[in-house]
Amino acid sequence: MVIWTDNAVSHITEFIDSVREGTEETAKAYMSKLIDYVDILETMPELGKVLKYKILGYDVRQIIYKKHRIIYHVKENNAVILAIIHTRLDIDKAIRKLKRDIE
């Protein structure tokens, strides 16, 4: 099962809300495809690359969809989506912020 945290859902909402007027439909379609892409974790939760971080005692993993990192951990064979961050962002800073928000 794929479990979306409130934090990850808010990242999607913020992305859609931040786009320029006239591109909202494109942003929604992009995020819809990202969400569909993440569904692969339902059958293969350990697919993503293990990063050097731990959150709540779990190894943090990532998969990449175009220009976004899907950050998650595996709990009881479920993929728990923690964050969606742009690949331009510094991963170390993003994980530190994520840890503050979650832990």
C-alpha cells in the first residue's frame, strides 16, 4: 500500500497553487501522472534508492519522476510518502526541514 502523509499532499497542493495562471491544468496533469507513477511502490516498495538519512528510525528512499524526488520510507511493507521535492533543491536542506516537520 502507498500511504501519503499530509506533508507530501501539501507539497502537491503547493506546486499546483504556485503555477502561473493558464498552466494550472498542465500542473494538475503532471502531478496526476506523478501520483500514478508512485503507485509502482505498492508492489515494489523497496524499489527506490536508499539515501544516507533516517527519519523516525526508517531508511529514507527516493524515486525520481521527471523533475521531482519522491521521498519515502518503507513501514510494514507499505511505502510512506514523506515529501515531494524538486530536484533543484538541496537534498540535505530538504531532508533537515522534513525531519523538523515530522519528528
